[in-house]
Amino acid sequence: MQTTSFDPRATAQAGIDKLRAGDAAGARKLLEKVAAAGHADASVFHCLAHACAALRDLPAALAAADRALATAPANMQSLLLKADLLVASGDGRAAVAFYQAAIKAAPPQEQMPAFMRQELARAQGKCDEYAAKFASHLMTRLASGGGEQRQSPRFRESIDLLLGKKQVYLQSPRYFYFPGLPQIQFFETDAFPWIGKLEAATAAIRAEALAVMSDPDAFEPYVKHDPKRPMRNQEGLNNNPDWSAFYLWKDGELVAENAARCPATMAALEGVPMPRVKGRSPSVLFSLLRPGAYIPPHTGVLNTRLICHLPLVVPGGCSLRVGNDTRECVEGRAWVFDDSIEHEAWNRSSQPRVILLFDIWRPELTGDERAMVAEMFAAIDDYSDARTEWGM
């Protein structure tokens, strides 16, 4: 009796050829035979899923797609196929997870053929479409029954984070991190009773800043390279006068000559809880950003302080971004922010921008904690090699 030998590879290829020729039923029969014999790989299950989908057998198509992904979980084409099958079955929410996984698994654009780039663009479009529908549903539900009036700013921000409209920015100081402090980008100014006095003195402080600006040699580059340290990439800001400073306090020392030129400014700062750290703080200055200047994203050196800005000369087009929050400078309106969170600033005008800039203790630190932070830095500075080792 003559028997016909079974060649799994040839049978699989015949099934794939039938699928390409539009014979979904013939393809399914041959590919299922290969699978039943235990010789199917991911490509066989992938093609079987296509054949079953063409025959409108969604359960079988989904099962085949699952088996393809069980063999090759990161296969981009199988992930896209599973997503499309879920859409066809009415489960758009689950489909988005597979579209997103396919996008994540994709190689660089230049390594993909044009048709795959188109497929990825289609997947991204599906994700965007679902995200818009979900956002509309969620916001409508939350706004119903007066819910919009009950939403706090931080709850609204949590929704923006959930919807991907914003990203999470956390404290990331370059050198010293004090744990347990709230992750706040801009602080509410009514938490600082001294700000009212400062803002009320804006006109007098501004007049002193303008007088200083009339002296072309008064300002120095804010970022200066220390020859005792390796050169760091400062995005072109090293020794660049585009971002300049006129110091009233620098590295914890009063700059007496400069302070004498600005008595109204010094008086307005009385009572401000500035850090007293020998050789480091306080730091008080007029910060000048020249026309078109840009300060790229960066973080401060530690998170035990906050930075206060009082805008004095604001030509328009001047903003500060801290984390997700971007604010326009308004003359005479101070703000307080955590510079250990990524921030950037720019002056898109044709005129210089000038602010009064100084640091303050974080209000959450106790008196003992402030004293210990100051003592810690004093100990570091007293050790001859500490600044080299710590980069501080």
C-alpha cells in the first residue's frame, strides 16, 4: 500500500501561497494541518489568523493570533494583527494595548519598508482616536452634576497625566536629594507672607535694576567654567553673556559694593527666609536674559531650597517652564518654584528681560533640618577633597 509522505515545510508554503492567491479556505485547511502535526511556527499561526479572519471566523483568528504571539511575543506584525482582530470583535480598549505594543516593538523608521511605516502610522492613528474618545467620555462624566466645580488643580493635573497630556516630572537635583519633600512645581504664593511686601516694592527695585543695566560692565555671565572642574556641556551657556547676573549676594557672601547700589531691593528682602550656608547661600541677583536667549532644560543642584523670581523688565515673549507648567512673566508678579524639577526659560522678544532672583529654604524643613543641611555642606567644604569627589 502506497502512503503519501507529509512535508510540513512544503505544506506550510502551499498554504501561504493559497492565502496570497485569495483562497482563504484552502490556506486554512493546509495551515491547520501543519499546526495539528505540531510543526507550526509563528509565521504559520500568523497566516492562519489571516485566513480565519478572511473567512469571518473571528474566534479562530484570535486564537491563531494568540498562538503566534505566544511563540514570538514582540512580533510587530502579529501585534498589529491581534489589535485589528480585537477592533473587529468590538474591543477597542484591548486593541489599543496591542497597537501600543506594536509601536514600541517597531525598529527605527529608517530600517522599515514603506508599507510597515504606513502600518505604524495607522496604529498611532487608532491610538489617538481611542484616546480622544476616552478623554471625551471621562471629562463628560466628571463634569456632570457639577463635578467640574469640585475638581482641585491637582486632581485636574492627575487627569492630564492619566490621559497623557502631561508627563510626570519629579525632583532630580544634580547632587543632593533630601527625601520626603512634596513634588510641587510652582508653589502658591499666598503660602509666603513676605511676597506681598516684595511685590509692592517692584517699582523701586525695577528702578535700581535699570540703573545697573545702564552700566555695561555691571553684569557677568551666570554660567562660568571653573578651571578646577572638567568642562561640562552647558548648551553653549559657558561664559555666555546672553544669561548674565548682577549679584547682591553670591556664594553666601554679601557683595557690598553692589548691595550699596540697590538699597530698596535690599530693604524689600528683609524677612525673607533665605538659606544661610557658608560659601553657598544665599544667592541674590538681577538675572538678565538677552533678546532671543534660551536656557535649555536643566535641574538645580539640591532640593532643600526653592527659587523665587520677581519679574522687573518684561518685554513680552518671556516664559518659564517648570515640569508641566509653563508661565508667562508678568512684571511685579512673583513666583516660587522648585528648581530641582526640570525647567527651562526663554526670551523671544527683541529686548532684554530682567528679574530679581533669589533662593529660600523649603518651608517643609524644620529648623533643625535646615541647620543640619548647612552643617553638612560646611563639613563637605572643610574636607579638602570633597568638592572634587562630589562635584560640589
